[in-house]
Amino acid sequence: MSDPTPILPAHIEDTVQAIARLHAEHYAQATPLQKIMETLTAKAGRPSFIVGVTVIVLFWMALNFGLITLKLKPLDEPPFFWMQGGVALSALYMTALILTTQRREDQLASHREQLTLELGILSEQKAAKIIHLLEELRRDNPMIADRVDLEAEALSTPADPQAVLDALKETHEALAAEAVAVSATETALAAEATLVLAGSSLPPEPTANGGLALSRLHDDP
């Protein structure tokens, strides 16, 4: 009896297994406390958690209103200061849980980004090598007319990651400086327009004899 045909090709299956091992190792490195916090954060992100909190709040309010209706001392008189304190404390703990979980997720995301970057650089180098081999084959084949292909020669040279990084930094710095200059120019124009509007709204200055200073329409004869 022959073995069943695999659903995925071997190289794709290896890639899936490598990613699964990355996630498994990341989870295995977590301490027991971190695992508990991640479990609590996952449960808090479900819709059932919101429903449960709503039910508890409504039950607490109904219980105290019922005690007031029965002329009994309520556990938490309106506006429910004890409930407000519990909600604030729960929000504080929930924020700490989310930040802790997010920090570990950021570490995993950083590993994935590094893996993606390394695979991208390796793929670019492989593509450049393939183009280089094809160009050699074309030049060595007597049945193909030899010609100079500047684009193929450029693509056959692997890119320097450090040079690309430096070019990105220079471009970002230039764009940031241009944005700052444009913002400064707009601020100066806005200030100038404000001064012009303020000057045009001032009343005309009176003359020495109490009248208003008027411009002369024509020269004296």
C-alpha cells in the first residue's frame, strides 16, 4: 500500500514547521506567571468577558436598589463608590496585563520581522545569481547574438543592505527636514497675516487739533 500523497509540497511543509517551532519556542520560554497573565488577557478579550462584567454591574446595582426598596441598609449606596473603586482597580490590573502581553508579542513580532528581512535579502541574492548565470549562458551560447544589457548587468549585482539602509535614512532625514521647513514657512505666513489683519483693524490716529488724519487727495497749488 502506497503512502498517502502529502497535501503540501515538502519545502512549504518545512516552512510551516519552522514557523510553528518559532511560536512553540517563544511560548516555552515564558515563565509560569507570564503564561497565566497571557491566559487572563486572552479571556478578557472575548465577548463573554464583556457580558459577564455587564451582568455583575447590573446585579450589584439591582441588589442595592432592592435593599433600599426594602428599607434595609444597602451594601453600596448610590452612586456606588465601592463599585467604582472595584472597576478602577480592575482597569489598572487589566492595563498591566495588556502591556505585559503586548511586550512579549512585540518580541515575537521582532523575530518574525528579522526572519522576513533575512529571507528577503537571501531571495534578492538568489535572484541576482540567477540573472548572472543567465547572462553568462547567453554570452557563451554561439547561437544567441551577444549584446550589452545594462539593466541585466545591474540586476545581476546583489544589493548592499547597508547601502540601502543608509539611502533610506538619508531619504527620511531629507523628508523630515523638508517637512520642518514647510511647517516653519506656514507658521511665519500665518503670523504675518495675523499682524496684517490686526493692523488693518486699528482705528485711524487723531491729529493734533482733535480731528482725524486724512490722506491728501491732491497736492496744494
